[in-house]
Amino acid sequence: MSRVPMTAAGEQALRAELDRLKSTDRPRVIQAIAEAREHGDLKENAEYHAAREEQGFIEGRIQELEGKLSHAQVIDVKSIPHSGKVIFGTTVVIINCETDESVRYQIVGDDEADIKSGKLSVNSPIARGLIGKSEGDVAGIQTPKGIVEYEIEEVLHL
């Protein structure tokens, strides 16, 4: 499997979730299963089945996170010299050329993407259209309504 780009903050968030799952959630579920077993007949024990199901979700998420972290290529944009070009990890302020609306996005890995908090996946059409462009450039982004042009106002290394 190829390397997956991830910001340093994204890696920290995944590691924190992995740590919480292993140190808090897993022991809690194991304890819940043990308590449910003490109640007797496991065939009709809803608490036991619910705890086992939760254990399956936790173990699956642990495996998923370990896989993602093992293939992560952590890119710390602060360590890269500022060139004014849009690259992975940079925060970009763009202006819609038609409406003069200004929007600010950070270009992050797929697992970190959250459009509501201004984090845009590197594989999204907008990010793909912006990467490699510089401040002042105009990028044409293909949308369902057609091509929308955005001017790159500012590129920040935050």
C-alpha cells in the first residue's frame, strides 16, 4: 500500500484516539463482558451481546487506526519554506471570481477532512485544482454547475 499524506495535527488526533481506545474503551468493554457473563445464560443476555458487539467495533477501529498510522506520511507544513504555492498542509484563502465570496481552507489528508471546520481533502476537486498554484493565480474548478473560477488571495503556513 502506498503512503498516505497526513498533517502532524491529524497524526496526533489519530494517535490520541488509538490511545483512548486501547487504554480506556477496551478495558471498559472487557469488564462489561465479564459482568454480563456472571448473569448466567449467554443466549438470552442482551447486555452480553451488546458488549461483544461494542468490543468488535472497538477492535475493528483499533486495527483501522493502526493501519492508517503505519501507512501515514506525516507532512509538517511549518518545516517547509514558504513559497506562496499551494501545497499539502497549507491554508489557502480563495475568492470566487463571480460572487467575490472569500473562503479559507486547509488542505489535509482524507481522514482529517471536515468541510465545516475548513479542512479540505487533498483528493477533493477544489484541492486538486489549487495544488501547485501560487498567490494571485486563478484556478478553474469543475463543479456540477460547470467550471467555477477562484482567485488565490493568500497561502498560509499555519
